[in-house]
Amino acid sequence: MKKKKKFMYKALWFTGFAGPAVICFSLVMLVPFLYGIYLTLTDWNGISAEKVFVGMKNYGAIFLDTAFWNSMGLTVIYSAISVVLINVMAFGLAYLVTSGIKGQNFFRAGFFTPNLIGGLVLGYIWQFVFSRAMVSAGQNLHIGFLSSSWLSDPIKAMAALIIVSVWQNSGFMMLIYIAGLTGVPKELVEAGVIDGCEKRQLLRYVILPQMTSSFVICLFLSITRCFMTYDLNLSLTDGGPFGSTQMASMYVYQKAFVSKNYGLGQTEAVMLFLVCAGVSLLQVWIGKRNEEAEV
Amino acid sequence: MKKMSCLGMAAVITTMLLAGCGSNQKEVENESKNAPESAEVSVENGEEPEAASESGEEVSITLLNTKSELVDQFEEMAKEYKEQTGVNIEVVFTSDVVGTHLAERYASGSPYTIMMVDRPDVYDFQEYLLDLSGEEWIKDGGSVYGVTIDGKVYSFPMLIESVGLLYNAQAIEDVTGKEFVWSDYNTPEKFQALLEELTAGGMEKPVALNKEDWSLANHFFGQLYNQQGNSAEGSQAFVDGLKSGEIQLMENDRFNSLMDSFDLLSQYNINGADPLAADYDMNNTYFAEGDVAFWYNGSWVTEVYDKTDKIGMMPLPQKDDADGANEYLISGASKTLVIDQKYSTPEQQQAAKDFLNWLVYDEAGQSFMVEDCSIIPAFANIDKKVSAPISVSAQSFIQNNATEFWYQTIPGDHGTQVGAMLQKYMSGNIDRAEFAGEVEKYWQSLE
């Protein structure tokens, strides 16, 4: 009797605190996710009330859709370059603004600001920069590679995407690195100095090993963000020039809603999810193992 | 334990990715303004439909407008309509691709009562749409310009639009010193001679070309499907031939003639150094200011009368003048109104039909279309004349029966797919034969 009461009491507490979150999460995440998986088994066009069950046909069709794999490859390249640059940049900035330079709080705020602007707005602003401001500067100063719009050349348009994404994300990652840097115990640093470490050695052998967990988080966040990029892709290049910068999220959207092939589009979304989840989990697993080994 | 929770978090965040892909929320809506009022009304309708229909005052309908230049006019009209008839119309605007936007709305079970769509959308959404065959306006032009599927008319032709070469006569006359009459220049040779004359006279690049998908693929390249016997059957037969692989574009006169004209325009394109950096608004400015004399676009252009009213439209001069290609202006009902029958109550459907009748037969409705929105009406009973010069120019072709059929049943992804191909051609990445091959491949993949 008493045991049962205790259980009830616990259950009540649990529902009280976790219930709302669980319900919200189920409604906006789990249910659509499962429903989405169901849609991959149909040939729905996104409009009709009728959904014909076609089994695994869509999963077979993915492998014939070479354009999808192109956009996937593009996403991987974009993410790989962006993730490295974002983290190098973010760590550099964090190191700079914790080193005690003048006005460092101002710089912290400044570097973080781009992250507060939504991806769509940011894309349109940079579109103006790349296709108008830079071109006009390039033509007046006779700088060859600036005098035509970057957005009309496939490789330069990709570079533009990466630059903007680094600019946008490194401020946020910088905050995490700042937290990591200030969390390094003072006595360890002092001990290092007494032992005769130079600045570079101090960074390499004392500070960096203490920051593994910051790196794990930042890498995880930047990888998922880059794989999911849609808004920036849409507003900066809109997949152009001639569809050469259309990344996976955008391709999936086009497939489902513009080509009116929702079943296949949804299947490709599931594929994108699997790839993204796989990469993230692998990275977290490796990071965690290192972290445990270091400590 | 820590490891587990971290993995859990990873799974959660990656799940968001998928949800993010599925539900893109970038719609531009201004529903919030009337939200409390309309919510109240719809609840009332749901609970006591009879009470609502008896009073007749309570009906409230929604209308989706997809023409950005008409946003203010529609808002204004809704206020007047409410005063005149007591029916509340809530106007919503979206700048999304209409079919995509409606697919999202129908997926969530909340479409609009009246929707302004493009013609291909009528075929896609047909199962949800109200059959309008019994309406009065059918006899006054509805059957000609509305979309008919299996003998039933499903759409109300809101307006007629034309596609072609816009000219700024003032800018041309300033250079040449003589009056510009478009029919003096409607062959490629005469047209090129004029372009040369303009260039020599100081207008460095007399043509503006857009880089947008819809303009390049659907409007410019669309002429290939339009100029096929000047009939729906001719266009359909040509498209079927493309799908089955029978038609070889490189051996097709219309294709080569069209691409020759494209090359000619490209040669004098003000954005020629970097054609894919073209900007629609900049082109609009160049044209309005007279920096260029020609702009391939359509009768919907409005913001060009700051400097001069001597602006009009002409067909694109082509080598192959079969099917009146150099005489007839491509015209058709592009935007069209449809009524939802699945989610709207019978009262709302009736109110929507009444609204369409009001547009055609009521003085206020006619003046809203013709005077406020300067659109060319599709109905024979309306004798009001449009005043905007481009519309006047287009209307003169329509009144002289000098119009080319506009094939508008192209697939939804024709714009993005063929647009990308034409962009590649335009920027010199592929040649004409490669371009033709890619277009053939696109159509054959649809078979």
C-alpha cells in the first residue's frame, strides 16, 4: 500500500515536470517523424487526398537519383570546409578576446552579433555584398577576381556560402570556447609558467587538453548546423548559378514540393537524416573517447 | 550515464533536422490583422451553420492573392466589398511559389476559400476545387479563358497577360530621331540594324535580359511550345513529341530561330559581361530610365512610367515567322481564381461565387479590376479600357485578334530545371547542341 502510494507520488511528480515537455516533443518531433517514415512508403504527390502504398520502391529510386547524390556530395564538401574554418576561427577569436586585450567585451559582443541575425536576412545582405558592393569595388580598383559577381560562378558561389556560414557561426562557437578557456584552472597555467613553458607550449600542452569537451560540443553543433543549412542556401544563392550550389536540404524540399514527388523527397530526407546522424554520432563517440583518455 | 545522455541529445538534435526539412515555415502572411474577428466567425459557422446562413451577414471568406503589385488594391477592395455587401473578405498574400504554398496549406487542412493560382495548379489541385461550369460569366469569356478539365470549368480567369519584348519608344527616338513603330523592326535583320544604330548613337547596350527561371525558361523558352500552330492541340502535340523523343531540337526550325534571337539579345545585353548577375529591379530601372530600349518581360510591369509613357510591347523578332511569330503577341489568362470545395462551408462557397459575379457584372467590381489594378479583363461584357500604356499596347493585340496561344500546362519543375540549363547556356558553359540535349533529356524523363 505504501509502496503503491510512493509510486503514484513519483509518477505525479514526473508528469508534472516532464509531462509538458514530453507531450510537446512527441507532437512536434516524434509524430511527424514517424508519419514522415510512413510517407516514404507511398507515392504521394504532396497534394492529393489519396496516398497509394508502394512499399520500398522509393528507397530503390534514391539510388537512381544521381542529382540527389550530387547535392549530398556538395553538402559534405561544404560542411567539411565550413566546420574546420568555423572552429579554427572561433577558437582564434576566443583566444584573442580572453587574452586581456583592450575592449575585449566589445569585441566579444561584436563577433557574436552575426549569430543573432536570421539566416534569411543575412543571406540577402550578403547577396548584395557579393553581387553589387564587391563588384563595384573590384571594378573601380581593378582587382580581377572581384570585378564579376561571385554568385554567378559555381565555385566562387560555394566559397561565398562558406564565407558567410563561417562569419555567422564562428561567433556562437566562440562563446563556447570562451567558457572553455576561462574554465581552465589557473594553477595549472601557473605551474606551466613556472616550469618554463613558452606561450605556444602552454597552449599546446596545458590549455588545449583541458578543452576537449568544448571541442566536442562545438564540432557537434557546427556539423549538424552545416548539414542542415537551408535558409542561407535559399537566400544567398537560391541553388544557383544553374543549380550548382543546391545542397541536400534544398534539393529535398524541391523534390517534395516543386517536382511534386513527396514520397521520394521524404525518403531522401530520411537518408539525409541517417547520414547526418551517423556523422554526428561518430564524431561525438570519438570525441568522448579522447576526452576520457585525456582526463 | 553521461555518455548515454550525450548520445541521446545527439539523436534529438538530429531528429530536428528532419522535422526542419519537412515543414518549411517561410510564408509571408498577414492574417494576424483580422485574426480575432475571423476566428470568432469561423467558430460560429462550425457550430451553427444554419444561423449563419439565415442572417447572411456573418459569412467570412479568405482570399489568397499572389500578385505582389496588387497587395494594396486587394486590401482596399476588401474594405469596400464589406461595406457594399456585408461579406467579410480576409485577403492574404504570399510570395511563395503558389503550388508549393497551397500544398502546404492543404496538407494542414487550412486552404483559402478563393485562391489566385497559376494555370498548371488547377490541374494539380483539381480534386479539391469547385466546379464553376454553371456560372453566368462562363458565356462571357469564362469558357474560353478558364481552365476546363473533362468538360468542366474549374477556374475564373482573373486577367489576361502578355509576354514579349517591352520597348521604351522615348529612349529609341531620343537616339534615332525618328518615330518608333514596332512593326518596322519585326524581323531579326531590321531589329539588329536598329540595335546597331542605338549602339552607335551612344546607348552602349540596348537590351536587358532577366536571369530568373520563370523569365528564361517559362517565358522566353516557352515560346518554343507556344508557337506551334497557335493552338492548344499544336502545343500539346509538340510537347508529346518531346516526351517521346521524336523531336530533335537541333533540327527544329522554331528552336533554332528562337535560340538565334536569344543570342542576338544576349549580344546586346546590358548584363552581358556577367549575365547571371542580372538583377530584376536593376533591369526595371535601366528600362524605365531609358538606359536600355528593350526588356524581355511582360504586361505585368508597372513601375516604368516615371520618365515617359511611350512604352509598349511587341513580339520577339525571329527568323522563322511561321505561326505569326513576328506579328502575334503571346497572350493568355495566367493568374486564375479557383474556389475550394473540400474545406469551405456551402455558405462560403456561395459567397465566393457571388464575389466572382461581382467582379464581372458589378460596376465597382469592374472598376476594381480595370482601373485600380490595371489588368486586362478576360470578359467580353466589360467595356472599360485600361489606362497603363503597356496594358493598352497588349490590349490592342488582343482586340485585333493578333494573339499567340500561351501554353501554360508545363510541369512545375520546368522553371528550375530548364532555367538552370538556359543559365548555363547564357553564361557560356555549354553550347547550343548540349543545351538542346539537356532539354530533350528533361522532357523524356517525364514520360
